[in-house]
Amino acid sequence: MANKLAQNKRAPAQRSQTPAQPEDAPGSGPARRPWWRRGRGPQQIHPGHQIHDIGRRRFLLTMGTAAAVTAFRANIALDYEFTENTSFKVITPDNPANAAAAQQFPGAAWYLLGGFEVSNRTAGNKLAALQPAMNERAQASYIGYSNEGIDVAQLFIAIQNDAYQRKITTAYLYGDSFGGMVAVVLAPLLEQNGIHVKMIVFGSSPSNVADVLDPGKRYISLAGAVVPYLGIVGRLAVGAWSGLANPNGQDMYVAARTGIASSFDTGQNSLILNTSQATFLKAFPEQYDGGVSPTTCIGLMYDPDDFIVNASLAIRGWHVLLPRNLFFRYDVPNTGHASPEIHPDTYRTGLRILQDTLVPLPSQQQPRTRYF
């Protein structure tokens, strides 16, 4: 009996001398389990559970990506729906003055090409300001850019179709600011297809992105990288920012609301069009192949103190690009930048002088001296 009691007293000591189990062995105590399994009880994490978690995460990631892509597409699509302008369509105002010009000058037409960020509605206002002077040589039309982006080939096709319908063989191009670059690229295409471009007028047109003063350059550099991803959300931001930047005496809240309301005007351009124009402007004059006919006259109308385009640099640039063409310059001081709709009388006078100097009517030409 005494021996059995002694053995029982020694039993705990013997159990305490057994080797320690591995930390991840089943049944090990909480203190010995790794930190990532402590507090989870004695059960193990089965491989099937891990596969299930990975599958759920993959599903959530896929659904999140799909939702983001859908939201992005809807964002861009909504912006386009707000600004679905006529796509590369020639607009010829139906009025008595244009009808009279069509009879007096059959086969001739003016085409006004709008500037950077100029909506179709504003291009129409510019044409209305210039039409009385344009009608002294031809009918007056303008062509709107598509909100899907600027495409010179589509512009050419639109003018060619209009020329075919109206039997136009002589074209006059008025480039409003950025539109001057477009006119120079269009002119060779028209010449190659039987439409003689008799005169191009640059209304405050830069000849290179370097001619654009700093505020415009910063926007142009940013537009190509950011604007395509903004869509309707970007239109809200651009509208609010433009309102706050030009409050015109309004408090900040009213100014922001005014800017947003203006940005949602359906007559305005889409941000995608503005981006493609910025890309074209940055790449010019590489798009020009040097094919403007030397018989095409070049008229220049600039405000010497233009706050958007450096007039002297632009004029020198056009002389370099078009060295064989006949130039004539008429300054429009104190008018700002490309603003015939704001200063119609000044611009009409300038355009008349350019026409009378470069493409005079037969009755205006000086009689030739005859020698007997």
C-alpha cells in the first residue's frame, strides 16, 4: 500500500516530464498556438474554407470592376446626350441676303470654321455678324464640329457633299481662332477635289501651340490627359469652376449655380470634342502637309493686344508656313480674341477691306494701262 501511494504521488512529476507538443499540433493549448489561430478554439482551418474565401473575394472584385466600368460608360454617355450637336453638317442660313448672294455669285461659298470650345450656336452667332461682308463675295455658311471629336476627313466630306449639292466650285474659308488651323489642313483636300480655295482668313488664329499664352496652354496640356474620363461629372466640376472663376458680382453659391447651368446648356460642346481639339492644337502644324495652293490669298485679322494668342508670333508663324501666298493684314484693336459676334462692325469692316484688297471684284480692279 505504501508503495502504491508513493507511485501515485510521483505520477504528476512524470507527466510533467513528457516532451512538449508542436505548436500547431491538435489539442495544444491557446498559449502555444500561433497568433493567427489563437482564440479560434481547437478546430483547424480546412483548405476548403480558404478556397471558398478566395472565390468570394474574386467574385466581389469582379462585380466591383464591372460596376465601375458601367458607371464610367454611363458618365460619358450622359455627357454626350446633353450635347448631341449636329455632326459635321454645313449650316447655310435661309435669309434674303444669302439668297441674293447665291444669285449674284453662283458657285461660291464662305465656310466659317469655329474656334476651340466654340459651340455650334456660337459659331452661328459669329457667322451672323460676318454675313453682310461675306455676302459681298458669296453665300455664307458655317460648319459645326461633332461632339464625338474633331475629324478633318469628316469635315472635308461634309463640305464636299454641300459643294456638290449647291454646285460650289470656289470656297472662302474663315478660320475663327483654332479654326484657322483646321482651314489650312482642309484647303489642300478641297483643291485636290476640284474646289478652289480663293482665300483663307485667320481671325486671331494661332499658328502653333507656342503662340497660345500661358492660361490656355495649361488647359490644353491638361485636357488631353484628364477630360476624357470626366463626362457628366466633369461637366458639373467645369461648370462650377467657371462660375466661381467669373462670378460677375454674384456670391459664390449663385456664381457656381450659374456656371453649372451654363455647362448643361445643350448648345455647348461635349468635353470629348474639346479634348480632341486640344490634341489637334498641340500637334499642329505637323498635320499640315504644305499643300495650300500659292494662288490662295491669306487675310489676317488680329488684335495686337490679344490676351489669348500672341498676335505677332502667330503672324510670323503663318508667313513661315505659307511662304508662297499673298498676305494682307488688318488689325482689329481693342476687340480681344476672335470676337466678331461682340464687335460686328469692326470685323465686318476688316473683312471687307481684306476682300477688296486680296480678291477684288472686276468692277474694283484698276484698268490696265494700254501702250500704243
